[in-house]
Amino acid sequence: MKDIIFPLIMDSVINVMNQLSDYYNLKVDVLKKDINCYRAIIDFKNSMGEVIVHQPDFAPYRFVRIEILSSLTDEFDQIYVWGDKDGDDIQTIISHIKQGISAGNKY
């Protein structure tokens, strides 16, 4: 099942990231994009974020992790952190990506 759903999740996350970067006019640096991994860094006005999609051997998430941190202080203040788990569908994952990007943009 994981082999079937992973490419669908990967494509969905890449598509929503492209849409959101255009909508919010964000600077998104894609560090890696291949069949096994998508990793992007997002630069907001007062925060930075990372979205990663891959199939980890061991991690506190299934495939997707989004982390948005403040860039206003020397501390790593978390604005939005989420990782998917078994049973999360594509709509849930996309919803969390949208929430994280929105939170980073509003911060």
C-alpha cells in the first residue's frame, strides 16, 4: 500500500506547493526533487520553513513533514510543525501544508 500511495502524495504536495508559492508570491528553493524525495525551503518575511516528502526508514512521521520556524529571534520558535501518520489521506496532508504555509506567511 505504501508503494501505491507515496507517488500520489508526492505529486499532490508538489502541486500544492507550486500553487501556494504562486498565490503568496513566496521564495521556494527546491533542494531535492526526484522519485524518492521532495525537499523545499520556504523563505517568508519573518519565518522560514521546510517541507519534506520521502519514505524514511525511521521518523516520527509517515511521508510528509512541514516545519515553519520564526526568523525574528536567535531561538528556534516553532510556528507550525506537523507530520503525517498512517491513515492520513491526501486531503488531510494538503490541508496541513496549506495551514503551515498560511501560518508562516502571516507571522
